[in-house]
Amino acid sequence: MAKDDVLIRIWGGRGSVACPGPKTVRYGGNTACVEVRCGPHLVIFDGGTGIRELGKALTAEAPVEADVFLTHFHLDHIAGLPFFATAYDARNRVHFHAARLDTALTLKTIVARMMSPPLFPVPVDEYRADVDFVDFSVGDRLEPHPGLVLETRALCHPGGACGYRLSWAGRTIAYVTDTEHPRDGSLDPNVQDLMAGADVAIYDATFTDAEYACYQGWGHSTWREGVRAADAAGVGTLVLFHHDPAHDDDAMDRIAADAEAARPGTLVAQDGMTLRR
Ligand SMILES: [Zn+2]
Ligand SMILES: [Zn+2]
């Protein structure tokens, strides 16, 4: 990998709940987790069940330093954190970041609550890595390492969610999940800010158009709205993400074909898929 390349690897592309099984082997069943390598820096978006496999893979690389950026605290985005081996390994450094959303609780308090009886037997204090929890405000510009910048914007989701626009060495990656598009046919200006000219945009494509009609207000979008937003923003590659667990591999194939016809080059996230930019 060239020094300034950005490598993106999908570890979990599902939304809502993990759905392993024979009908989802090709697209995968783990919930939201995306690894982004920016030169020497390791960024991880969300801590869904996909982060367990990522943590296992990182064990061979210890010591590692990782910055984990959460979009929000729904379980499909944090359920893997108690199983994230990287945070239990004293050789590592892990910085967790999350926006203050519609709650007075800090990020550390939320993770500590999840990792406490009777929900989970191992407390967050068992994280043996050098761990810190960073709360920020949506809209902040973050620079966790020199030259690695993340712009943040509020997304339209029950309880709030934070979208990210990562920039490194002239590459831009937008991570835009969980979000619902405006129902009046307009474009969400925050989503446009995040996606503007991005090389890659990872977008919440939970529903088909037909399904969306039944789920307005649930805080999720469609692949067709993803195409519309990406076209308007001049995105390079659109990656459909946060798949409904009800969509088996055959259903995902149909979505992939429809999206390819609408916007050639559109990718559908599959666990294990990698992109280099
Ligand atoms: Zn979600
Ligand atoms: Zn959510």
C-alpha cells in the first residue's frame, strides 16, 4: 500500500441486528463496522458486531493505536465493543470518540452501562489498553492526528446520529449512516456537506422504495436516495450500507443490480470487502 493510500475494509454492513446464516453468507451478517487505514493511522467507524473480527485481526499487529468513531449508541453500532480484543490488550492505545446526542450521558458512561451486570459480566475497566473516551459536539471539526481531519454533521435519526467526512492526503471518505432523507424531495444539506466531492460515500440504504413507504420516520434511507444524494454531491464511489437484516443474499443481488443500473460503479457493502483510494 502506497504511503498515502486510503484503505477501506467493511467488517459489518448490516443494520439493526446481526443476521448470520446460510441466506446471508455472501453479503455477511455483522452489524456496522468499517476500518479505514490512512497511512499510519487506523480509524474505525462504529463498533457493531463486525468489530469483533477486526479486533482479532489486529492482534497480529500489536501494538496498535486506533481511533474509533461512533455514529450513535443504538445497539447495532456498539454491540461489538465488549468483544473488541484490541481494547483488552495492554500493548494498544484506543481512543473512542462520539458526539453528544440527545442524552446527558457521556460516551464512557454509556459504554460502562452496557458493560455492567446484568447486561454484561465484564466491566469496561477490564479494557487493559490505554483507552480514552472523547465526547464532542456534532458539527465539530476533529483532527485526531496531524493531517487526519473529520468533519461532523447531524443526521436525521431517532435520538440523533453523527455523520463523518474523513479527509487524509487529498482523499475524502464520507460515512453517512443512520439517516433518513427529507420526505419533501429536497436534499439534506448536512448529508451534502459530508458527501461533497467525496471519493467514497458509505450511505444508509436500509430500505427499498417499496419498503420505505411502510417505514417513514424510522430514521433510515434507501439506495435510490443514496444515488440521488451521491449524484448531487459529485461522489466518486457510492457504497450502500446498513442493510436490512430481512434482505437475504438474493434480495441484496437485486438491489445491487438495480443500483448498478441507476449509478454504474455503485457498490454494496459485503463483510470483508476492501476498497483502496
Ligand atoms: Zn443502525
Ligand atoms: Zn440507529
